[in-house]
Amino acid sequence: MSKEELIKGLNEDLAAEWGTIIRYTYQAGKSFGILGAELREIFEEETQDELGHAAFLTDVIIDLGGEPTTIPRQFDKPNNLKAMLELDLQMEQGDIENYLKHSKMAEDLGYVELKMKLEEMAADEAGHARELRRLIKGL
Ligand SMILES: [Fe+2]
Ligand SMILES: [Fe+2]
């Protein structure tokens, strides 16, 4: 395993974050009614977390000598609220797995701060996943 592989992994994480920022913004716009009003607030709040993650990954990739991606990962656009939230939950869970995988890579390469920060970001996504599960339960 090499630094290049780590940079590649972090760039996949970054593309996922850009995609999530766009997805949550898009979904906030598509959230109607009383439940939609609450959802919009949650999406806006979580978008700020994802923006922080994207900014951190951008800085780290540059620091490692890589070129940070500006291309978001594409996402599905389900029509109903439940399918939308289930998609979000699935994507947050995938992000958790990827951050933990890449934190292990960072540890193996001796990047202690990066390892810890990626674990922290996995924990942020786990918080988002918990919030989504609560919302889905109420539907
Ligand atoms: Fe994130
Ligand atoms: Fe998230």
C-alpha cells in the first residue's frame, strides 16, 4: 500500500462529499409540507458538516502531493421522501466504511493526525445515519 493509493481513496471520499452536499441541497429543495420543513433544517445542518469534510480532504490531498477532485459523485433521485432518506442512509453507511478503511491506510503509512481525523469524520457520518434512521422510523 502506498501514499498514491491513499490519495486515490481520499479523492473518492472527496467526490462522495461533493455529491452529498449537492444531494442534500437538492433534497432540501424537494422537501415539502410540515415534515419537509424539518427535513430542510436537518439537510442544511448536515450540509455544513459535509462541507467541513470536503474542505479538510481538499487540504490533506494537496498536502500529500495529490490533486483534489472537484467532480461530485452522481446520485439517484427518488421521488418519494422515504426512498430519498433510505438512499441517504445507505450512502452515509458507505461513507463510514470508506473513512474507516482509509483511516487504517493512514495509520499504516504513519499519518497519525489523518487517521484520527478520518475516524472523527466516520463518527460524524454515523451521527447523520442515526438521525436518518430516526426520520425513517417516523414515516
Ligand atoms: Fe461527510
Ligand atoms: Fe454525512
